[in-house]
Amino acid sequence: MEIPGVCIPTNAAIKRYNRRFLTTMMVYAGTILVAAEWARHGHRSGASAYAIATLPGVTVIAALVIIGMYLREEKDEFNRATQVEALLWATGLTQAIETTWGFLENFTDAPHAPLYLGFALFCGIWGVANAIVRRRYQ
């Protein structure tokens, strides 16, 4: 998919990152399905329930490692710098939103937001921040 006015690099490091990240996200989705099915069948206690429930979190850790690997492998300093800036924006905004929402939950009748949505929020903000940062340099 091409975003008008935004140049998306396709060098070897990006291709490896895309392959690794996509694979990890497919495993992430699979582990969520397994954990949900496990819990649906009443397996909500014991070591096996805890182990299965942590599997999606392990894949999130793997995704973060893959992001770090990309930054290490990226030879183009501009690409690396724009990704780091977008990651910093995503990290800061995600933390600000989650912290503010936590205060809303504690001090008002705001609905509970599940913690596992934090990584999805981070990825969404990262994508938007990346487009904004790159567009600034065109």
C-alpha cells in the first residue's frame, strides 16, 4: 500500500523487519486464540493456565526485540533516525494516554481499558508518527 506523499523505504533491513514482524504478529494472534480457547474451557488456574496466558505477552517481547534488531541492522542513518523519533513519539504518547486513562479509571466512572491494548495503541501511534516524521522531511 502506498501513502501519497510518503516515501517508504524497502531496503534489505526493512524487508527482514517486515518478514520477522509479520510472522511474530501471526504467532501473537494464534497465541491469543489458544489462550482464549483454553480459558473458555474453564482452565483459569494452575501453572498451565498462567503459562498459556503469558504466551501473547512473550510474542510482544519478541516484536520489541525485532524492532531493536531492525534499528541495529538499518544502515541508512536517515531511516534509523526517523524510526527512532517515531518510536519516541509513540512511547511517550502511549504512556501519556495510558497514565491519563488510569487516573480517569481511578477518579471517575470511566470504563476500564484492558492493559493488553497498550501494545496495539503503541503500534498505531508509531505508524501515524512515522508518517508524520517522514513527511516533515519531504
